[in-house]
Amino acid sequence: MYAVAIDGPAGAGKSTISREAAKRIGFLYVDTGALYRAVAYDMLENKIDPADAQAVCRRLQGLEISFGYSGGEQQVYRNGENITGRIRTPEVSSAASAVSALTVVRQFLFDQQQAIARENNVIMDGRDIGTTVLPHAQVKIYLTAAVEERARRRFIELQQKGEGASLDEVLKEVQKRDENDMNRAVSPLRRAEDAVLVDTTHLDFQQSVSAVLAVIQEKIGAGIK
């Protein structure tokens, strides 16, 4: 099985770019960030502080987070309930950053992520895929863009969903997420030593996908559809 690990900061386009790249080469796309968002969503729904390790640990004992696929699109389930459409709000994003810093949460999801990669050709994206989850992946990519551009993209995405956050608020949220992700004690966001840097600041979506596919093709020769 082949594994492509794509890491990078919030708003870099990892999910949309990875999903399209996986579709082009017939790999399974795995959005690990959605798993952390699902845990965060559950904590918020149950009025649990996502940074409270003990409270989160207790809640995890009765929580099941799983993947499903419908029409080729990844779906995320909480105790059997499809919550895919509810986990992309700024509030959940902030809470996801908090829960992802907890060792108990990372271990809770770690085995599941590795099992998927053992059984499928995957493109898996997240914050620590190339460094921790799939350290032996045949392809590692660090996907990034300037923070202002990442904030602009996230702002447009939220506008399209009818969310009312201002660009300045989104920029501050992205900067806060970067700080949290890069400075957490457990599996901080960093570029793996053997990861290829792909900067999409000045690339549109199709150019970004092409850049990622070029790296994959060079490393493992995966056929592009």
C-alpha cells in the first residue's frame, strides 16, 4: 500500500487539495482534522471544556468517532450520527485546536488512522501525519501559504456558508491556531525532514492540485486520472 502524508497549517487548503488529488489517482482520501473536529464538536455539545484533559478523557470513554464514505465523499459519525455538516465552524475549529493538544485524544484517534493506511492506498492530511502518524509514508508534503492568504481563503469559505465573521477576526483565529498547533507539547505541527514544501500562496486551486500531484508522481509514479 502507498501512503501520501500531507501536513500544514490551518487554511492551507489541505482538505480540498488532498481530496481532489486522491480522486485523480484513485487513492482513498482521509481528512484526519475532521476526526479532531468531531471530538471537539462533541465536547462543545456536552458543555465540556476542550482543554480540560480529565473531563475530555471521561467523555471519550462513551464516544465513538468513525469514518464513512458516501459518493466518494468522507463522512464523519459521532456514535452513529452523521455530523459532517456541523464541524466546520470557527468555534469548532478553536476547540479542535485545544483537544488536539491532549495526549489522550491523539492516542484515541491514532490507531484508527494507522489502520486505515494499512488497508488502503491513502492521501492523509493533518498536522502530524508525516512526523507521527505515518512516519514511513512514501510521500510527504508540507502544504502551506502565507497567513494572510490562508485567512482570506477561510473568510471566503465562511461567507459562502453564511457565517458572519470579519476578515480581521478570521486572520486572528488563523494566527491563534498556528501558534497553538506549532507550540503544543504533543505532536506539534512541523515540517518533516523529508517532506517536500509546496507553497500555494500564489497558486489557484488547480495549480495547487497539480503541484501536489507532481510530487506524488515523482516519488511513487502514481497514475494520474
